[in-house]
Amino acid sequence: MSESREPDPRDCELCHAEGTPVGPTPVRLRLMPDIAPITPGHLLLVPEEHVYSFAQLATRHPRSVTALRGLLRGLHLRLVHRGYAGTMLFEHGSPDPWRPGVSGKCATTEHAHLHIVPRTTPVPPDVIEEAVLRMLPGSVWLADRASAASHRERGYLWLSRDAGTRGRWLVPASGRVPSQLMRRVICGHLHAGDDLVVRSHWRDFILFREQVARAEAGAARVLAAELAVDLRREDDVRT
């Protein structure tokens, strides 16, 4: 079997996107605004290393898992302190598209990026998970990465609420996760009362949010910088 080949990172937009360094973790991570935020303050957590998913990052750097979990918990607590009702964290984890036997991808960008979506209102337990299962018949939410890793050729979804658990993994029974699935589901629930969502296709809402994002991008960058400073201060206190 031939070896996996890496694409040229010079062609990857996230390898060169501007972001705020956060840590400390064994790997270098950056926070940056999402280009089509689902809610105000929607951020991406992006590793500087060119990997396809956080699962691949964890395989390369096992010591990063515990540190990453603590980092996400810290980001959640600081967002709540700023008045948000909570956070939703999710990732469309792509398989290595250069590995033999792999076809298609889950995320639109083949560079790991984890979504941090601040919530302004509560979301009932399991409503997002159940909506995903209705869109992916026969799929099952798994409780650990080891189970999901046994299906590496398919990619996965990862979802966590408020960074209070280790999250849940879903490997699709159909073979791949449709691109933008989590955006479709979360937009439908967080903005169910919005006229634009009720009367329009979800993509119309995303295009609308892209226009809003231009006005919000500065505030989101400031938020990312403030969160990074808070985390550094906390680490200084601990050490």
C-alpha cells in the first residue's frame, strides 16, 4: 500500500490566516474569527501545523489532548464570564484525502479547525445530536475517540457542549459527513425565530451572516485577543 502524501501547505488558506496565538499547549494554536459566523463571537481554533483534523493532531501529539481539553474549558468559562449563555464546540473531522481508499472530505477546508460558537440562549440537551441523527440515518454517536478512530477513512463529527465533557463522536453510516452539516443544524435551532431562517434556505442565512461578519470581524478579533490574554494570565498565576 502506498504511503499517504501531504499536500503543499502553501496552498492552504488556514496555514496563512491571521490569528491570535493561545496556549500553553504542546502544539501551537491560533484563535480567529469565522468568516461566516453562526453567532456573534463565533471563533475558530486552528493548529499552526498542517493536519486534516484534531484527531490526526492528537495521533501525532498525544500529550496535546489533555492540554487542549483544558484550553477549551478555559475559553468556555471566559465567554460565560462575558455574558454568553454557554458555548457549542464542533469539528467536521476530515480523513486524510491523500490516503489510499479515501474519497471526498468532510470539511470545506482540509486543515483542522474547531468551531467555538457562543450561545446567547440555552439549547435543550440532545436536541442538536438528535437532529444530526435524523439527517444521517443509521449513524451513532460514540463516546470516545478510539471507537471513532476505527473508521478513519470516513471522517467524523465531534460535538461538545460548554467544554464540560470530552465530547461525542459520530462516524456516518453512509460513509461521509455532508459538508456544512453542523452549520445547517445549529443555525436551525439557534435562530429558529429569525425570519430569514424560517423563510429561506440555510445557505441564505450564511450569506447574510457573511455580510454581518464584516462588521463583526473587528470585535471578534478583539475578543480572541482578550481571551488569549486571560489564558496567559491564568497560566502565569498557576506557575
